[in-house]
Amino acid sequence: MKIAELSRVSGTHRSTIHHYLDLGLLPRPETLGPRLHHFGPEHVERLREIKALRAQGLGLAEIRERLATRPRARTPPRRQRRRREGATDRRAAILDAAARLFLDRGFEGADVQSIARAAGVGKATLYQCFAGKSELFVECLDRLRFTLVPASLRAQAQSGLPMTDEARLRAQAVLSRFAGFRTMTNLLGAAAHGRDLEVAARAREALHRMVMNAEPSLRRAMTTGELRRGDTELWAYMLWGALLALGDRLALDDRYTQAEALAVYLEFMRRALAP
């Protein structure tokens, strides 16, 4: 099946499927041509398994570790591996170039020709990897969200720490790279209310994923009694808003240190959500 069919059958958005492929959570599809990739039942099964594990509160790093213990599939021929590796390198180069231009120019100001030129590829190659600028926009910002936080820190934050400790790690990651997170939030928020309906839908989904990164921790804290019963999705949005407001205050006023602001944020969270 093609990726559109895989998305429909599994209930997983195309951009999420591409992201899982980039992270190595899914086996590579069979490549039959520059823009022809075939997925099979093993991809549907894996996507459903990932969804079930995420519902249990596991982060992507934990899921990747679990899946890494599975027996490896048969290694494809060397020629096919080289072709796939080359396509992966081109895709990564395009995503990196697009992320820089979107952050500098916004969605409207970054045209496909400029992105292709910055990535060192032709427009035809770019369209072999991505359906269009809207798909590229959301995917590269989703990618940038993960690059803003080091993998070691993400692993710590997803390792089942107590809610306050995990919140401290997440807040430190955002505040230490606040300009990048604020720019991403602004771009996604603007795109989510834009005139292009496809871009708006995908931007809303990407923004939701970014905010909901803390929601599994809140659910775990609720089961252990650290957190009172309530709507963890709304709390995740409220805490994200508070964290952005805190970052804006630090950027505008140097009377406060990051450590002081972080202590206030954690105290606010504890008092607001305590049982």
C-alpha cells in the first residue's frame, strides 16, 4: 500500500509516519521508484503498537529501545541500501534547509525554489521527497523541535521521573533554547489560523504534539497521587502557556535569573495541580 492508504488504515497522519521513519521506529518501505514507496502489514502492526505504547505513557526514546531488541529484518541488497541511504540524506538536507528558511522568513516568505537551492537539490528532487511546501513546513518544524532538545535530555525526561523532576527538565530545555521554541510556536500558531486549510490542519496537529509532550507525565502523576484528578490535556496546554509567558518575561527583563524563574514555575505548577 502507499503512504496515504497506510495513514488511513492505521489512523496515523502522514507527517507522523515520516517522523517515525526518520527516528527508525518503522522499517523502511519497499522502494519501487523515486516517489513510489510500498508499505505492508508489518507497518500497520508497528504503528498500532507504537500508538498503544504511547497510550501507556511511554516516550519515543523508550519505545525505540524496546523495538531495538526485536530481531532485525533481512538486510536488503547493497545497491538498494545505498539508494535508500542517499534518499534519506537528501531528505534530511531538505528538512534542515527548510527549517532555517521557515524560521527566518515564515511560511509565506520561504518558497520551494529557495529551499531546494539551500539544500543543494533541484525542485524535482524536493518534490520526490515531499508532496509540497505544506508537508515540508510541518515536518521540518517537528524535526526542529526534537533537535532543540538534546537526545540525552529527552531520554531523561521520558524515563518515568517524578512529575516535578520531569517538569524541571522540560522547562530547562525550553528556557535554554527559548528563542527557537517561541519562533516555532509563533509560526505554527499563525499557520494554524491561515487561509491554506491543509497547512492549517497540519500546523494544528504539530502544535498539539509539541504541547502534549508533557501529558503522559501528567497522567502518570495522576495515577501515583502526585496530581489531582482532572483533564491532563487542558493542564498540558495551561502549563505550556505559563512556560512561554515565563520565557517572554526573562527575554524582556534581566532582573530575573533562569534559576529563579524556574523555581517560581515549579511552585506555580505544584500549587495549581496538587491533590
